[in-house]
Amino acid sequence: GAVVSQHPSWVICKSGTSVKIECRSLDFQATTMFWYRQFPKQSLMLMATSNEGSKATYEQGVEKDKFLINHASLTLSTLTVTSAHPEDSSFYICSAILPGRTEAFFGQGTRLTVV
Amino acid sequence: SQELEQSPQSLIVQEGKNLTINCTSSKTLYGLYWYKQKYGEGLIFLMMLQKGGEEKSHEKITAKLDEKKQQSSLHITASQPSHAGIYLCGADGSGGYQKVTFGIGTKLQVIP
């Protein structure tokens, strides 16, 4: 099946620093990727839709200046958490739609811990 | 906005037993997705249902979507420890995937 890879799998950073998370579609081109966040014992929450070559679309309540999304190529979308704070600690996961298909394939996720 | 309720939220079964997880939507669905997740790991796509009354099976897992397209059930036959994890249903209310809403998930434990 289609493969979506995220990097890093986990990261620990100091409060106030920025962290970049990469999401790659390894064997297909993805014009659209999605970024989710999941807090412990809660469901996945869609943060934003990443569109190749254009600005990302953010869900209500998600700060676009804090969570910078760049989708510079058809196989890579990046999420940068700027000026991270402990409350940003969470599990971030991306997904991509296979062209011509309806199901989404998810990356393995990135666990971010801000200390 | 689209709301999904999953039940039960937690389930412990003996290996070999059958089980059912339900997912109910507050609105008619364009599509209903079932995923499996081990917490802290990625999601594994299981099935997608789009037509009222549709039923799909994969190995020992069967998912159904009711005629009104507001309720889905996931049934596992002869459960195994490998079935353990969190099962999430996701609802597509718009037809473009962009606004998929997920349920809170059902945590399944299978006791050998």
C-alpha cells in the first residue's frame, strides 16, 4: 500500500524554540496533505489542510502563525511549531490522499514534548 | 458540525470471542472510514463505506453502514491479541475528505 513517512518520530525541545516535522509521501504524489493533533485519550483533531503550491487552510482555533505549514513539493509537507510551549506537547500526525482514491494514508506520527 | 459517537469507549474480550464496535453520526454521511491505531503510532486504514447498506470484510473484520448512512458497526470475529488497539471511525460529511471528523475511539484489549 501507499506509504506516508513522518520525521522525526519523536522530539524533545526547549520552551521557546521551534520544531519542524516532515511528512513525505514515498511512492506517490500528494497534492493535498492533512495535519492532525492528538492529545492523550482524545481523538484526532484536524489542524490544517496543506495544499501543494498554495497556502494551507487552517481549522478554526488553530493559530496559523504558530503552526507554519509549507507544502513546497508534491511529496513533502512540513509543519513547524514556532515558539513551542509545554501545552504544544502532543502527538502530531499527517495524512495524504492517494490520487484517484478516497482513503487517506497516515504517517506514523511525531510525539512532541516541550520542556 | 459533524459529531461522531463511538461505543463502547473501552472493551476487554477473551481471545476467540466476537465483538462489535458502533459509530453513530449526527448527520448523514458521505463516507465512513474505519482505522486502527496503536496509541502514539500511525493509523492503519481498514475500510471505507459509502453506500447505504454497504458491507465490507477484510480477514476477520466486517464493517457495515446502515441504510440511512448514519450508523456503522465494526465486527471482529474470533478476536486475537493482534486485534488489540484503538479503533477510530471517521466521517466524511462533505464528499471531499477535507472535513473528516473522527470519533474518540474504542480501545480494544484482547486477553489471551
